[in-house]
Amino acid sequence: MLINAREIPQDRLIRTEVCIIGSGPAGMTLAREFAGQNIQVCLLESGNLDNDPQAQALSEAQTIGDPFLSPQITRNRQVGGNSNVWAIKTGNGQIGVRYAPLDAIDFEKRDWLPYSGWPFAKTELDPFYERAQQVCQSGFYDYEAEFWESEEAQRLPLDPDRLITTMFQFGPKAVFHDRYRDQLIQSDNIHVYINATVLEIEANTPARTATRVRVASTPGQEFWLEATVFVLAQGGMESARLLLLSDRQQANGLGNQHDLVGRFFMDHPLVDGGVFVPADPGLYDQMALYDLRQVKQHPVLGKLNPAPQLMRQQHLLNTAIVLFPRPSRRQWDAILAFKALLEPLAKKQLPPQALQLLPKILKGLDYVTLASYLAATKKQSLLHGFGRGGWSELSQNQHRFKGFEVLFQTEQAPDPSNRLELSTDRDRFGCRKLQLHWKWGAIDSDSVARMQDILAAELAAQGLGTYQISRPNGRPKLCSPSGVAHHMGTTRMHDHPTQGVVDANCRVHGLSNLFIASSSVFPTGGYANPTLTIVALALRLADHLKQVLRQPPLELTSPEIPTVLES
């Protein structure tokens, strides 16, 4: 059932059993697990069915430190959440997103990585990963290269004790913001509220149980919602923000008695790693495994990773290395300039730098003409990258390409100084906005530099070609602004309340009925796009909540414990 919160009278009190705040992939997955059951569920969405600029403005946040991708454009307030803005062309007219599970080593406590370690091993999550694969409609739960390679598409012959090939898979965006949205709206026991912005969570006097949430539809029009169980499913930023805003019963915010809410913010920084030039130009026609293309009726993309034993030996962070074919530097600059000119013109706008772009285009007009012809006749991208593959469908690629751009999508070390705080600025509901403090640390930079050296040595040792490392000023070059909208870590999971915000069941420490379904609970984030893990954790949480709802209410009486962060 779909309900517009703007039609709810002022100060109305609504009662339900499960209140889920946020309707992105986590919230939708969780709600679907209760659909058709004898359990009443309210799913609250701050935005609308379509994009609403006023709702989107609520995601504004200030960033301090290294340049970082604007939080306002990476947190989509709309039914379906960020699935609405996924934009990868996966073939056959489909638009989707990348998927990969975390690796087993990502769950381990690694001596060289401070604050690492999950409360459970990957084997605990594997059954839920398999279920998540079906929820995301992203193919087989097999990310090993062997399953996807063929005689025509083989792995690079690299030392498997140093570098391995694994796969990304892709799934359709419409599954969440279209199909599942309609399923939930049609379900009798699921009430989907739009234009429903939660302003705070209220708890009982000892702050042991969440009792209700205050919800606003427009400034000055508010109502309350009581529930047996509350779940925050608002992503890696807003879940922490709501806890910080809920400071009536606990001065620093709910769940923040040890000053951990908002800390350990992580993303997956992209690093411009340089260019790999094959020794044999024929290699371009042998690299199909590393192209985004359909295999066994599913879109996949091969990537390189450090082997687990190499990470342990060299104390490396986890990393995905992706390879995109590129023309000469002259032609590359020309096509970038052409794209910068073409995209505004498609919107009937003239870019202010048009006169500066034209000389670059003319210098590489040979490739601009070829790329435009292939785009019009062969459905090829002007410049292949994360958003579009298909280059391996054509032969004679040695006449088009002169090298592979090397990009690193890397794990970021958890750092308590990378954090979210409430700023003094306020949104239209009077709530304090977020302020993000973020930097790329020495652990992160050093790990990528060593990975560059390892990749160069391995490619040379196998006679595959030359890797021209990009390391200006002696440091790997971050793509700027940094970030790929994989916000993680701000309500991290740990068995002990002085080390984490939630326990292994994603329950906020100290509160009996408040849970979080979000990448914000990740203690470490690996390199993998987080959505598959988010969905897997939501499925696991749904199973747990079904058991919780059968039991009498839990009262917590554990004493306060001084905070001592361990690394």
C-alpha cells in the first residue's frame, strides 16, 4: 500500500510492528522478506516515487579534507534509493550495477590493518550471498574466473600466488526501483510512506528501547510512528546522522555512548594507476575476459586482485585492478574534449570552455571520427570505462588501441578520524546537516604504490608488456574528487560496545529493538561494491527479526563500559 505522508494529519500516532527507515536496496530487501506475512510493516521514504529536488536537498553535506565526491549527488532520496541512479550499460538495452561479494580475507582480523575484523567469517554470510544473488537477479553465485572463461577469453598468464583474476557481475537496476517497489505497494501488510522524513528516534527514559520516531512530511507537519522493532536502512551517511540527531535521551545521540557513531567512514577510492602497453598488439584481441560483456546470458567483467597470500606477506589492502583500452594520448585527449563538448550540446547548452576544447578535438580528429562511426554503427562507446563495455566484440583492436588505462578500486583502511559530524547548518526541517572529515591515509597510499610495483614486475616477468606507472610527486594519483558513493563504516559492527555501534546481529548496542541494515555496519570494506553484501546482511537481519518478533521484549541492563578503542 502506498501512502503519501502529506495526507496524514498533524500529530497523528501510527502503530506498527516493524518500522524500516529508508527504501533503497537494503530497506526493500528487508520489507520483501515480510511481505504476505502476518506482520505489519511500515517502510518510510524521505523522497517520492520520482526525483524531488526539495527532498534531494536534504542530503547536502560539507566535506573537509581531501577532495571528495559531493554527498548530495551520491545519496538519492527516492523510492528505490540509489538504484534509481545506477547507470552502467550492461548490454541488451539493460542498465544496472556491479556486484561482487567481499573476500574471505576481508572478514579477518589482519595484524597489519588497525581496527580490522568482522565478528564472523565469510562462511557465515555465504548462504545469504547466494540468496542475495537471486534477489539482485545477477546470475550465478560464482565469481571465480574459471567459471566464466572460455577458449576465446582466457585469464592473463600471471603467477597465481601473486595476482589472480576474478569477476564482477552485474544486475538490472529496475529490479529494485520498479519491480520490487510495485510488489511492496501491492502487499496488504506493507505500508510504503513517501514524503516521510524521519527527524529523530525517541527512546524510553533509560534509553534501552526505541519507542517511536518523529516524521515530517513538510516543515511544520509532523506525525509519530510507534513500532516493536526499528531498522535504519538509510545508507552509510544518513543512518549515522539519524542516530546523532536523536540526542534527547543520550546527549551525544543514540548508540553513541562511546563516541563511535560517524567514525571510520570509508569509501573505495579510485586511483589513476597509469598505462599498460602490451608487448604484442595482438593481446587486445585476447583480453575479452576483462571486458564488460554477456557470458552465459549474464554480464560480467574480469579484474585483477592481489592473491590472499600476497596480501598477508606484503601487508596489502585488498584491491581490484581494472583495465580499459585506450588510443594514443593525443587521441585520448581529443575524445575526452569531444565528450566534454557533446554532452552539454545534447542538452542544448554550450560549454563555456568550447573554444579551448576545439583545438584538442582537431588534433585527434582521426580517432574522434572513428569512435563516432563505431558508436553510431556498432554500439561502441566513445571511451570505454566503468559505464560501458563491448570493445572486445570487434576484431583488429590493435588498430584502435595503444594501451590499457589501469585503474585501482581500493580498500580504505578504517580510521577513526575519518568521520561524520553534525554541522551548524540546518536543512528545511531544522535538522543539523552532516559534515564529513575525510582523507586518504598513508596506509592506503603505500598499499597502492606497492601494488603498482608488483603489477609492473609481474607483467614484465611474464613478457606481457610494459606498465607505465603513474605516481606524480612520488605518490599514487587519486581520481579527484575521490569516492564512488560506497559509503561505509560509520556504525561499525563489533561484539564489544566499546569497539562498535552494532553487534553481530546489526542491533545497536544498548538498545533492545533498534537495528541497522546498511553498509554503515561494515568494519572493513574490501574493494567490492557494497550492494551485494548490503542485501545479504538485510536477508540475514530479516531472518533474525522474525525470531525476535516471536519472543517477549528484551530489556537490557548491562552497565556502561569505558571506551578503549583497540586497533
